[in-house]
Amino acid sequence: MSTHLIQGRKVAMPVQIRRAAVASAMFAVPAGTAQQIIDYSGLQVLRPLPGRAICSLAFVRYVDGDLGPYHEFAVAFLVRDPLGGSGPGRNVGVFIHWLPVDQGFTLEAGRSIWGFPKLMAELPLDLDGAVRRCAVRVDGQLVAAVAIRPGLPVPTRGAAPEVVAFSCLDGVTRRVPWSVRPEGVRFRPGGAVVRVGDPAGHPVADELHRLGLHRARALSSTTAAQVRMTFHDAQPLG
């Protein structure tokens, strides 16, 4: 079992998240634009529909875990896993393109352990109200705000689904095995409203505009009242 020294504190692998809450929405976006945005990673976006890729916006409140409490926002894309198998869903991964957080310890841990592109931001969020909300501001500039209205309850299986996440930092793309055990899940078609900041004010706001997220209707929205996660060591790709 490997360990990492972060700000004078040992972090043992795998990293455990014992309690978190999540809200997310998925959007069909132009595949060519999405591919241009993530070309630096060397990965290929998944194209489940002709000419369309899938972009996910998610926000998370981490309450109890090995990296402490913090808020997080993610811009991610479904990609092909170059090490995946040939079965249904086995070649699918999630590329984490942008990952602002609001605490310094998780920022350093995320960047040094997994190569996640974490940066500091203001991240006020509400995961308890009738509408789940999050706004992301960097240096006082709004980048994006998301509002999600929870849908109907859906059953969850007992086993923790295995997910493969990908990161790219300082020119190195990494593959991160990750398991998620959600409870209190609600799902609905649509259900999300996105407000994007001035595209001239931040490069990610510009990317979200280019993807059309300032006017897009979500394919679906999901909320989970309680989530447990396990993050394993990253594997650099050749």
C-alpha cells in the first residue's frame, strides 16, 4: 500500500471518502469542439450519437474523507479508455478536464497524487434545498453556475460501481481506478439550468460557451444524498 506525504501529513492509498453528496448533469455537445478542448490529453471523446460527445457538470460536498471536508466542481467528458476491454461499457472512462476546489490540502493532494487539475475557487453550493445549486468564481469572476432540480428516486445496487477517471497535468495523462457507492439517488431527464460567465473573463467560460452549454438542455440530471468513494493510485499512460 503506497503512501504520499501532503503538507507534512501521510495519505495512505487507497483514499476513502466516507460521506459526500453529489449533483450532476450530462449534456450532448459538439464532438469536434469537445475533442479540440481535450486534445492535450491524447484521449478520444466518446461519440454515442453522430457528431455528439457527452460533457458532465458536477458539484460535490465532501463531508468526511481522508482529504478532509471541501467543495468541488467538475467539468468532465466521457472518453474511450485505451486500456479498456471490448465488452459493453468496458472501454468508457471519464476525463476530468477542470476541477476547482475550495481547500488547499485537497488541492495539493489531488494534483500530486492523481494529477487532477485542481485549482482554488469560490464554491458556494447548496445540496439540501429543493433545487441543488453551485456557483464557481475564480478571482471574483463567475465561470459557471448550475441549478439542478432532483427527480424521482431510483434503486441502487449494493456493489460499488467501478469507474475509470483520467487526468492530465504537466503533459502526463493518468488513469485512476475509482469506485462509487451512491445512496438516495434521484434521476430525471433534463432538470438542469446552466449560467456561463463572460467568455472573455475566463478560458473555461469560453470553452463552455463554445460547447453551447449556456443554451443547452441537459440530457439528464442525477443527485445522490450520500456517496462513498474509493480512489486508487494513478497509472501514467505511455
